Amino acid sequence: MTTMKVLFLIFAAATLGSAFMVVTTKKMIHAAFWLIATLFGVAALYALLNAGFIAMVQIVVYVGAIAILFIFAVMLTRKDLRDSAKPLNANWSSAALLAVLSFGGLYLLLSQWAGFSSTEGAPVLASGMDTIGQLGEALVSPNAYLLPFEVASVLLLAALIGAVYVANEAKNK
Amino acid sequence: MIPISWYLIVAAALFSIGLFGVLARKNAVAILLGVELMLNAVNINLVTFWRYNAPETVTGQVFAIIVFAVAAAEVAVGLALIISIYRNRKTVVADELDMMKW
């Protein structure tokens, strides 16, 4: 049991535990806070995978923007949150069965892949390899991922304009 | 070092928890929280396969960044819809939003 493995187990347990709280806790505002814990756990997993940039983006974009959006939405719809009512609907037991089945199915599917049983760690990164620099260049290089990057930004712009339009109260109704 | 299967199992468990949240929660905001968990599980898989199979390329990380952008767009539109629905119907409980049923 190396230090990495212990760290991984701690972060994985924290991630899954707080994810479980997200879907079961009664108060919506608490669910949003548990989501922040889950997102930090996932960021720690990215850091263990040597994906430092993704880990930072996870914290800046998910915790800094998306989780805050969720908290605002929870507060704006506060009157009808029904914190005292049951958080799960009547079909929650079949939903739980389906979730367990999907986990079992995924596990079965993965266990048929030959690489799944390997006990080796990740390949060692070549020393002096600058993954963040490579990633930055790839995102703005016309020979690599410039077009998907620009399409993603257009998608974001369209989504934000659409969100403003949808959430805007029609004043002259 | 950590075997690849550990990451994949964590991602599969996170995905299943998110699926449970989407199917079982009453509150529409909580359903979107479940979708976020599922997207995070997908991203863990993408970064894991990048790290274990092709660390010399950047493809996996770029893919994960595009998923981030799509997730942000999805949350923005989804929450705008929920706020608009709340304004008109005074509820965010998914079972009560049945006006398109006939």
C-alpha cells in the first residue's frame, strides 16, 4: 500500500460519500454544498492523474461558477423547496435498483476488457514534459483543436444568450 | 501505483449515484445536480484513459475541457428553465410539472 494508493482511497471515498449525500440529503442548499465537496474530490483525483490543468479548471469552472449558479437557483426557488417534505419521489426504490444494475453492468462490461485486470500504475511521464504547455498550444493551433475550441465557445455564448432570454421575465405581457 | 481499474470503478460508481439522483429526486434543481455528477464521472474516465493510454498526446484533456464547456452551457440553460418554470407555476417539483401530459 503506497502513499498514492492511500491518498486515492481517501479522495475516492470522500467523492463518493459526498456524491451520495448530494442525491439523498433533504435540504437543497445542503445538496449544493455537498456537490462542492464532490467537485473538490474529483479535482483531487485529476491531480493524482497528473492532470493539473484539468484539476484547476474543475475548481475554477465547477466550484467557482456552476456550484454558485446552483446555489443561486436553490435560493431563487426557495419558497417551494419543501425542505420538510421527502426529497425522493415514490419510485425511488426502482431508481435505486436501476442505479445498482447500471453499476453492475458497467463493472461487468469493464471486467471483460483485458486492460482492466492489470495491476500496473500509469506509465511514467517523460521528465521535463510540459503537458500544460502542450495543451495550451493544442487548443489554439489550427492544426490541432482550434475549431472544436471555437465551436465550444460559440455554444457557450448561445447557451448564455438563451439562458438570459428564457429566464427574463416578459414585462409587456 | 494505482491500477487503472480503481479509477474506472470510482467513475462507474459516481455515474450510478448520479443516475439515482436524476431518477429519484423530486426537486428539478436536484435532478440537474445528478446530471452534473454523471458528467463528472465521464470526465474522470476521459482523463484516466488519457493518463494510462496516451499521456504523450493531449487529446483526452482537450476532450475533458470540451465536456466542461458543454456542462456549463447545460447548467445555464437548465437553471434558466427552472427559474422560468418557478415564476409561472410556483413549483420546482418535477412530478407537478405535468402540463404537457394529455
